[in-house]
Amino acid sequence: MDSLKLKIPPLVLVVITLVVMKAISVGLPTNATLANLPLLFPILLVGFGGAVMVAGVYEFRRKQTTVNPMLKTASSALVSDGVYRFTRNPMYLGMLCILVAAALLWNSAYALLGCVSFVLYMNAFQISPEEDYLTELFPDSYPEYKTRVRRWL
């Protein structure tokens, strides 16, 4: 399983997850409860997710460090300001919000399983290796940061 670590770029994983979720939503029955949700709810979720992602990118740019999760050796600063005071992974949280919004728009409780799969995959194969690397790179400040700020929210 180590061969999967840091192999699939998160944006590619989001696209793959969306395709699978759409196939699930087309192939399985819709959910009446989700169908009754106001359209505003998934729209707000997409807006929130997009804003959180942009805020995360902004803080990385401000600290002049890489936003490319595949280039871990290019990390030059520990970012803990702005949105990073509330979540260690705002870009991934934003992606998750967009996935949840898609499942809601498609009225598919089954498609929400794609969101769960995304979180499990990201925790195991993207976030955990990133955290190991950041602990090596910032041995004093990163462990302390982890105790203050949650991984997702």
C-alpha cells in the first residue's frame, strides 16, 4: 500500500471521485430527503469549499511555499496563519465540501460514500505522508501545531 502514498494528485482524485459518485447516483435510487433540500444548501457548500481552498492557497503564496502536494521537498515554510488556524488541510477540506455538494445536488445518499472514500484515501495516502514529512522538516513547531489544530475541521 505504500506505493499509493503521494501518487495521485488530490485534484485528480477529486475528478475520479466525482465520476464514480455520478455513476453511483445514476445507477442507484435517489434519496427523498436529499431531494427536499433547498438548492441553496449545496450552492453554499460549493461557495464555502471554494473560499476555504482559495484561502489556503493564498496563505501558501503569502509564505512563498509550494501548493503542489506532490513536491514535498519544495516546502519552505510551515503555514499556520489565516485559515490554517482552523484546519491543517483547508484545500482538502474545500475539495470535500464540493464532493458533498455534488452528492446533495444528485440527491444520492449512496454517492456520499464517495466522500467517505475520499477522506479515508486522503488520510492514509496523502495527509499522513505529508504530516510525516512536515514533522521531519519542522520537528519543534509542527507537532505543536498538530496539537492545536485539527486535521479536517
